[in-house]
Amino acid sequence: MQVLSMKHKERLAAYANRIEEELSHFLPLEGLPQQEVMEAMRYSALGGGKRLRGAFVLEFCRISGGSVEAALPYACAIEMIHAYSLIHDDLPCMDDDELRRGKPCCHKVYGEATALLAGDGLLNRAFETALSEEAVDRVGEARALRLSRELAGAAGYYGMIGGQCIDLAYDGRVPDRATLDRLIALKTGALIRVACRMGCIAAGAEAAQITAADTFAAKLGQAFQIRDDMLDVEGDTVTLGKAVHADEKQGKSTYPALLGMETCRAEVARLTEEANAALSAFSDTAFLEDLALALVTRMN
Amino acid sequence: MQVLSMKHKERLAAYANRIEEELSHFLPLEGLPQQEVMEAMRYSALGGGKRLRGAFVLEFCRISGGSVEAALPYACAIEMIHAYSLIHDDLPCMDDDELRRGKPCCHKVYGEATALLAGDGLLNRAFETALSEEAVDRVGEARALRLSRELAGAAGYYGMIGGQCIDLAYDGRVPDRATLDRLIALKTGALIRVACRMGCIAAGAEAAQITAADTFAAKLGQAFQIRDDMLDVEGDTVTLGKAVHADEKQGKSTYPALLGMETCRAEVARLTEEANAALSAFSDTAFLEDLALALVTRMN
């Protein structure tokens, strides 16, 4: 198990704090007569998680030569999409969960109707944020348009929602390897990939760097998921500090079931190596390499 | 009761057909392994309704000197938003409806989980459509960005979703006039207003025309809703050909309850006159005036 160096732990925490502040700014409570749904949106979007997706946006912007502040609205937008997907996934008609990140799910606190609207509100608010004058002022019209388009593509039917559809279709049955890879690539991979891509795009990186960031994210996302499944088999039930949107109920230990633990270990090592190799398109990548290793060797 | 002239009826039908074709294009079934959710999206988005919101986009684009084809992706985007809001509104945790436009609701056909994802998918797809290369090629980057931003604002917490929140908070109780006006202005008015505004923006209309279109839509939207409530009192239960997203269950006859039928009639007349007066900022407005009158004097 590799832990983040103190310096990198501090950088991750600094990113998470900045994202938290900005999320609160984009989800203001003041002066609203119909506060309850916004309270529910804030309940689910604020105060939790490592903000890995948002941190990837900011860090890839930084190593592509851009300013972290320019990328912040896009870090917030992707965290809003992530938060909405968790609210809707937890609803009784989906996974019917009670707890999320150690606290009661949105619908347990606010009721189903409000939770449904809060999810819709966060999904919509992600695009309001990505398209806001504030965001466009920081990155310019052309990049704002491209960033918003990439986000919409990754979050939608051809991305995250598509992955949820496959998951729904299998409903607990173990799919074959190709289908499982596709499910994971869409359901959790699409948002991680677009986070890394958006960081590059916000900074005006060239195409080769965007492709390299995409490769890093795709490999790391899959390695992370396999590690997640392995932890489940090892019996270390994970609830706190859970960073990536893994399905708690079904398909949790599907990689070990399909491949066996030994092959899983080898796959994680291979994928992590390939992820970090893709970073050679950038310089100053120590934080990302360290973070990748910490994620795929974590014990909970 | 005023009926649309044959010429105008044909124009409305032609708009609806063109929107239907383009919606089908933006919601393709081919080559997808997780088809069921896309089938549910198409079930709810295609084959129904007068496409009033989409028609407003196209007609305001036309009278602002733009091409109907340029505005089409935005007509589709707003119809997707409308369709998603109906799917989620009909869910058991919201209105728990069985029928929509005379056919079973999405969740009655596909189940709740698929209907939830189909709604999310359509909301997301609206932005994918508005931000697509196809759309941007037709209107240019600056207008595409503004159109998408306006759509996001109108559909979100400060627009339609905000109206749903107020509705939820009142849960069948009759609000006071100011609150009811605000509820209607957001829940159904915001999308009608942005439809008219987007038509103008797609054509590059000047600010005064955008404001005039907004006024037309705001007044007409309220008049339509009051007429809707009056029809409910008159006992003409409306299900077929229902064009505007009125709540079937609660608050349906709230304007007559608050104002009495006589005042309702006077309000509809006043609002319609003010709506049509706003059209003086444009020429060639016979279709819109005729459509407005037909909507507010309809008998079902």
C-alpha cells in the first residue's frame, strides 16, 4: 500500500477545499422561496468525498499550463453531475440505498420527490455552471462551448447514463469480460476521462495531450474499479472515503469472479503502469503518479 | 372559440412534423447495446403533442429573419426538456400518473428505474443537442453558447424546476395569487418564454425583440394556464391534445378558486391582448396572433 506524500495530500485537500467553496457559491441558498430542494442539492453536493473528479480537472489544467481558477467552474460542474447520479442511483426504484458516504441518502432526509428534483436540479445546474458568464469569462467562448459539449457527452446516454443502462439490464447477473469492461468504462470511466480531458481543454492543451490525459484516465478508472472489487472480496467493506461511484449492491466483486484474484492483481499493476506511462506527454506529473498509485493500492 | 385558419393549422403541423423528424434524428436507436432506455426516451419524446414550444422557437426565428433549419436543434432541445419533465412528474413519488397524452406513462411501460434514467437521459440529451457540432454549425459559437445558457437557466432551479418545487411545497393547498402567479410563471412559463427567446436569439434578433418575445410568452403562458383551470371547472376534462404542461392533479382549478370565473375570463382577455400587443416589435405575426387566440379560447 502506497500513501500519498504529505505534500500531495495537502494539494489534494487544497483542491477539495477550493471546489467545496466554489460549489457552495454556485449553489446559493439566499433569497429563495422554494429552499427545500436547494437544501437537498447542497446536502448531496457539499461536504463529502475526495473530489477526485474535480481535482483531476484542476491538476490537468495546471500541468497543461492553465490556471486552476479558470478550470474551477468545470470542476464544480463535474462534481454536480457526480452528485446527481448518486442521488438518483440511491432512490428506491434504483439501488434503494440508505446510506451514502456514511450519512443518510438524500431521499431518506428529504423524501423521494424532493430527492428526484434535487437530482434533476444538480444535473441541470452543472450545465448552467459550465455555460455561465463567470465560466466563459475565464476560458473564452470557444473553450466553454467545447468543455460543455464534452461534459454533456460523457454524462449522457453515450457515457455515464449508458453505463447505468447496462448495469440495469444485467441486474446482478455477472456479464462477460467485454460487457463488464464496457459497463465500467461508461458508468464510472466516462466522467473520470472527461474530468482529465476538461482540465487540458480549459488550458488550451494540444490534441496529443488531451488524448494522453484520456488514456491515463481510462486505464486508471479501470484499475480503480478492479481494486474496488478486490477489496470487496478481501472483506474490507468500504463506505467511508469512497471516491469513485461504484455500485454497492451488484456487480461489486465481478472482476474477481471473472478473472480470479491473481489476474486482478496483475491487471491493476498493468493498467496503472499504462496510465502513468501516458503522463509522459506532460511534465510535473509527480502528484498524478503518486495519486494513481495511492488509489490502486488503497486498503479501503 | 376561435379556431386556427387552415393556413396556420398547416404551418403548425409542418413545424410539428419537422421537429418530430429531427427529434428522431437526435435520438437514434441504431447500434446501441443498451437500447431499452433509448426506447423509453423515444417513447416519451416522439409521437405526441402539438410541439408548441418547438413551434415557438421556429416561428420566432422565422419572423426575426432567421432560417427555421438553424433553430431546429433548439426546438428539439426544448421538447426534450419538456418530455423529461413529464416523465419525472408522472413517477409514483411525484404525481403517480397512469396516462399521458392518452397512452400509458413511461414508467408504466418500462418500469420506474428505466423511466428515471430515460428522464435523466433526455435532460442531458437536450444539452448534447444544443451544444452539438450540428447545432453550432448552424448558428455559430456565440449564439450556440447563449442559446444553451438560456435553456439551462429556464429549465433549472431558477426556472421550471423551481416551479415544481413550489408546487411540491404547496402539495394541493391553494396558494395566494402572488405565489400562484410565480408558480405558473416558473413551472410552465419559463420554458414557453425561453422557447420564444431562443427563436429570436438563433436569428440574431436585437435585444428589444427578444424582450418583446419574452413578454408575449409570459402573458400568453399565464392566459393559457388560467384558461386551463377554467376548462377544468367547466367540466371539460382535458387529456388529448393537451399542449402545455399543466398539473393534472393539484392546483388545477386554483385560478377560478382564487378569482372567480368572471375575473378569470377578464384576465385571459387582458393577458391575450397584452401578449399580442407585444408582437408589434415584429412584422408578419398573423400566425402567432391566431395561435394565441386559438389557445386561450380552446374548449378542450
